[in-house]
Amino acid sequence: MALTRQDVAKVGLLARLALSGDDLDRMTGELSKIVGFVSQLEELDTETVAPLAHPLDTQNVFRADEPKPSLTTPEALQSAPRHDGSCFLVPAVLGESGAA
Amino acid sequence: MQPLELSAVDLVAAIHRGEVSAVQVAEAFLARIAKANGSINAFLHVDREAALARAADIDARRKAGKPLGALAGLPVAVKDALCTSDQPTTCASKMLAGFRPPYDAHVVAKLRQADAVLVGKTNMDEFAMGGSNENSAFGAVHNPWDLTRAPGGSSGGSAACVAADMAPAAIGSDTGGSIRQPAGLCGITGLKPTYGRVSRRGLVAFASSLDQIGPMTRSAADCALLMETIAGHDPGDATCLTDEVPRYTEMLEKPLTGLRIGRVAEHFGPGLDPEVAHGVEEAFAAFKAAGATIHDVELPHAKYGIATYYLVAPCEASSNLARYDGAHYGHRAEPGRGHRTSAGTTGEFESPLVEMYCRSRAEGFGPEVKRRIMLGTYALSAGYYDAFYAKALRVRRLIRQDYLDAFAEVDLIGGPVSPTPAFPLGEKTNDPLAMYLVDMYTVGTNLAGIGGISFPCGFTKGGLPIGFQLQGPALSEPLLLRAADRYQKLTDWHTRRPKLPA
């Protein structure tokens, strides 16, 4: 199954990965080959088989709703690329300017 | 006494009896690391001062007659995928270069509580994605048996450091074979426990329904010792099993008389190296001589394992790795350097924030990680979800059912770990699909959520280790460890050591 260069560009944006022209060319070929390989699953009739997302049969593991200590602000910020002591700083979410 | 030659079990006993101090043991292994790591690159970080201080503290407490943990004084190397609050945790990725987690992984905390001496963090394939350790952003690991060959992956550093006597024990993680395959290619013993047996809290997530932490040591008895410390319920991991942890070390003695081991004919098909096949058949013969019986079993969907795995794992990875966004921790691209992108130019991103995400991730992740994120994102995207992801989950159920059916007939399933012995560095780096196929015998264990162990069963004429794998039902660790231990009482493959340049 072949992916087009446009397919790969679209997936790149969904995956939040900036891809160069060379990246796009290479990945179009590589991903087409891998997708072709995994498509062998089509041989199997799985009409009546339920999906298995998880190997255990456990579902909805609950715990008591009790407050517990969590990271302090300095701990949470200790590896932040940019912060102001109480918040993470990021470039503008909307529009073109105001990058932090 | 030469600490490097002792098993983990014997080291702990010798320290306990005062025959050797924890400091002497730590010094011996640190000296070995200083000598051998340059040519092997198994460690990304070695914390010499902290290890020695820790060992001195253990010696002082022992002299004062205070109680000590079950691993008191045992040096342990930890894969760099587990969070350590006092050492960097990079997952061998530029994305996390220099990252210091604000907390310890559950397993790391348990090792500290047991008074193990954490000597350092081991090299790996970036984010545990790979089967050769060549995907590390900090350089490949070299196989101690032949420095021109790969140690396997992704826990290649953990396997190589134990094989080269740089640590008596290491912690690895196994998503599709990442403990068992490098253990096999480096001639050591590695256990991939049942899914949920060991807490994953603080293990950097790759594919959460497949990831499992386990021990990598020289022998099954040493794996049993580590399991008693690292296994067990953790409320911080909702998928962690509540079942009581058995005394693995006390369950090794019983003979194998009557043990039923399954043999899958398809494991011996095309692609299996003849020397590996020979070593594996010899191991079956040894188990038979020890009282086990060998039975043909079928795993009819095993041939779809790789295709299933390379959908399920990348889909989960694409979701898990979305957290590396350059905002909270990890690499952030410098603003505005005009990078051509999938959308055209920088100006065409919908906002400066999205541009920062896209460029930080492009700069921080290596090629294989990007490939898997792309594959997973594609397989989960609108229009493809049912055809790829949901389809793979249905086949996953068929694969698990095969094991359940087989384990109605036999107690364990034996076979090769990998189709070939350790391959030359660089041989598969340009062919992602060829690299994926090295996992052909190991991914089923993870898809089914069961246990598996690999251990050496011979050597090629060229002197490379050959691995044997046993897979068992959920929570069969006592049996897996006992079968491997009984085999190791009858053979000496696991005692062989590579000759390294002095």
C-alpha cells in the first residue's frame, strides 16, 4: 500500500513533526514499505473477533478519592525550557507574535 | 575474593557475612567500568561518588548491627528508561538530554529500599525503539563478545554491562523482546515478567499495554533474587497486579520431571540460522535429559506477530510520545530559524506554539522514533483506524488465544530467542523492516501479556552466544525461573565470559 508525499505531510502535521523535503521523500518510501508489510493482517478474517487492547482482564481500577501530596511548583518547573517561577512559558497560542 | 566473578546471590551473601565489604564490591565494579566502558559504551552515566557513598553507608549500618535490605551492597545498573531523581534520565534521546526527573521510578525506589547500590544508567535504543542499540542518540553499544557486532536492543547497555562484568545485575524493559533479545545476543539471562507483575510507574512509556520491566543477570537464580525486590503491587500503576509475590529464590530446586515443554515447528522455518537451530535443539535435548517431555504445539497466528506488533506499539507510542512538546521539559527549538516544513515554511504553521512543537520534536527525536510516531499517527488517523489499529487489536486476541490453547497442552514453550546470533553493527540500520524481524520470536509474549525468559544455550563456531527462550502462562515466573535454573545447574554456558582487551 503506497502512501503519497501529501499523506506523509499531513501525518507529519498531525504528529507535530516538522519534516524537511528530504524527510518527506525518505519517509514516503519507508512508511509505504512498512504499511505494505503490516497490511498482511488483511488475510485474516476477524469479523467475529473482539479487539484486545490490553492483555489483562482488569477494567476500571479505582482508588479512594483522597488528596495526596504531589510535585511542588519548583519540582514541576525544574526541567522546563522556560518558566517564570510559577508558570511554564510558551510561544503565542494564537496569532503570529508574542513569543516567549 | 574477586567480586567480579561472583553471582549476585553469592555477592549478597558474601557482603552479608562480612567476607567482603560493599565498598570493596562497588570499587571492583567501578574499576571494571572505568576500564571496559570506553570500548563498549554500555553506560550513559556512572555515578561513582554516589555509589561509593551508598556502599560506605551500607557497610557502616552492617557494622552497627542495623537491619539491611535483601540486596544490601549489590551493584545494579539501571536502563536509562527508568526515572532516577538523582541521576539524569535520557532514554538515549536528545529530547531528554540532561533531564532530571523529579521522582524515582517505583522499581528504582524498591531497589534503594533493598539497599542495592545503583551504579549508573545504561545505554539503549532511543525510547526503547530498536533491536540493536544503534538507535541511541549517544552512540551504539558494542557487543562484548565481538566489538564489531550489536548487543541487541533495546536494553543493549544493560545486557552488555552484565556480559562484560561491569555490573552483576541490571534492570531492563521489554516491549517486544528488549530484555530477552539482548540477553540472548550477549550470553546472559533476562526475564520478561508477566504484564503487570512489576510496576511501570516511572518507566518512560513507549507502548503501555506491552511495556514490562525485568531483571538481566548472569543466571536465573540471580533473576529470581532481583524479582523478589522489584515485583509486587504498586497503587501508582493501575495495571499492576495485586497477586502476592512468591519467594522465587526458594522455588528453584524442584526437579523438572514431568515438565511439558512445547516446541513450535514454525520456529524452525526459513530465516533461522543453522547454528542457532542446532544450539536450541541441544537445549531441548538437555531438558529432556533432565526429565522434561517435549511436545509439538501450534501457534497458528504467530507469523502475524510482527505485523500486529508494529501497529499496536507505534500507535501507543505516537500517543505516549505526544508529551514531548518542548513546553514542560525536554528539548525546545530556538524560535524562528526558518525551517522548511510539511506545511511549507515556518510562516504556514497555524501559530507560533505549533511551530515550536513541530520544530522541537523534529530536532529532539531520532529517525526511528519519528518513523514509529508517524506510523502510529497514520494508523490511528481518520479513515485508517479500523483498517489498521482495530484490526491489529483483533489479531492480538487471536495471538493470545493461541497461547491459551497451547498452555492447555504444555507447561512452557521453548525455542530460539532470535533468528541469528549478534549481527554486525550497521548491517540493518538502513532497512527498518529487516530490523523489525529480529523480534519475530519475542513479540508474541508481549502481545499476550505472558512471561518469557532467555538464557544462553551454546555458542557459534565464531564464539557468539546462542539464546534459548522459554515462554510461560501469566504469572508462571516461578516455573520459568526454575526451568532455567535447573538447565543452568546442568550446563555451564551461562558461566562463560567474553575475553576483553585488558
